[in-house]
Amino acid sequence: MPKALRIVSWNINSVRLRAPNVEAFVAAEKPDVICLQETKCQDAEFPMKAFKEMGLGHVIVRGQRGGHAGVAIASRLPIEEVDTPDLCREGHARVIAARLKSGLEIHNIYLPAGGDVPDAAKNEKFAHKLDFLDRLGPGYKKLGKGVPRILVGDLNVAPHENDVWSHKQLLGIVSHTPEETERLEAARKSAGFADIARLAVPDAQKLYTWWSYRAADWAAANKGRRLDHIWANKDALAETKVDSYRVHLAWRGGWKPSDHAPISVDVKV
């Protein structure tokens, strides 16, 4: 019987601060691969020892000085780093990818948030975000077919009406504007990826992975957005256990939580 590999994606919002959160999650949920975004550290500052003690001893990282970027992939199984498309015009540490011995590739992306003003002419951060989205589809389309590929990460776009608490009220808010949602869906489809969350959960059902720190009681307010994603190309989809998809809601709470909940899916290898 093929083994099920549990892949997790989590915007951890500082891996050094929240290493204890990751450790507790790993002990409880037993992931095989965990992809982190917004690690907020340089490569040498990554808490490698802690991850080895968690049993995730195979780690690749891409950090940078300052800012809020940084991505990492930690695995129980051996992995090797593989090339990624050129998506970030600013050269930020936002994309990293690994290959398992089975041939499965896992790509981990932290897409720019885009600031507060949804106008590329007035907001350079939003212009950067749109440029990143424009590169996403062609970049992955060029990688070609025949390789099972999972793409995960904080893509900072909630594409569907029920991926936000109020479609009408958030249409002019960064992360749910038509400029972003249409680009993200066009990129996903052109590159041949399936949106695992929306295969598992009907479009008519609300689904969130992020809740703002600004709410006094985020759970009671429940004004969430689905900013975190798991995609699978045709070669990986056949081995993906779609009904295993989960948003680990409890981990949005607790001790100094990230504003994102981890998400996961199981893939046969």
C-alpha cells in the first residue's frame, strides 16, 4: 500500500518566536513535510536544532535580512532543493521548492501582501503583488508536465466569494479585489493546478484560513479570509487524498498564535 504523506502549509509569522507552536503542532498532527512562510529570519538564524528535534531534520530555507519575507520546507524524509520560476521582481525570499525521492515536488510560496491601497499607480506594494501574480501562471506553465507537483503557501488572495466573510464589503479591499482574484485564478488554471480546498469543500460553503489580529475576539467575529492554498497539478492530483484537506483551526488560537491557521493534505507516495 502506498504511504500517505501529510503536507502542511503555515504562515508562521516569525519562526523563531513561534517555534514552540510548531513543535506542539508537529507532536499533535504528525506532518511529514511542513512548509512555512513569513519566517522573518536569515538562513543562519533559522532554528534548525529545534526542527531536527521535532523529527523534521531535512530542512531547506531561504531567508533575508529585515522585512517580513522568508520561506522554509522541513521534512521527515530526505529532500533536495530544486529550481523555481522567477516570480519576485524585488528578489525577496518568497519562493522555495524541494523534491522527494519519489519524484514529488513541493513548491512553497509567500506572495506579497500588497499593502492597503488597491491601486498599482499609487501603491508600489500593490504593483509588486500584481506583477508577481502575472508571473505565476507563465512561470509554472514553463516547468511542463510529467512531474507531480504540489504548490502551497500564503498566496495572500482569497479568490472566491465564500473565501471571505463578506464578498460585497471586501471587493475593494486588498486580497479580494477583482484585479487580484482574476489574476490568481487565471494563473492557477493556465499552469494546470487544481485548488484542493475547493475540491474538498463546496464553493457555497464559507472557508477561511486567516483572521486579523485586530479583532478583539477573532473566533467570535469570524471575519476570515482564505489566503492560504494547496494546489496540485494533474500528475499529483491522482495521488492526492482530496478529502483529507484540513484547516487546523485550533492552532489559530493558543499561545501567541500566528494570524494564519495551518492547512494540510495527504498525498500518496
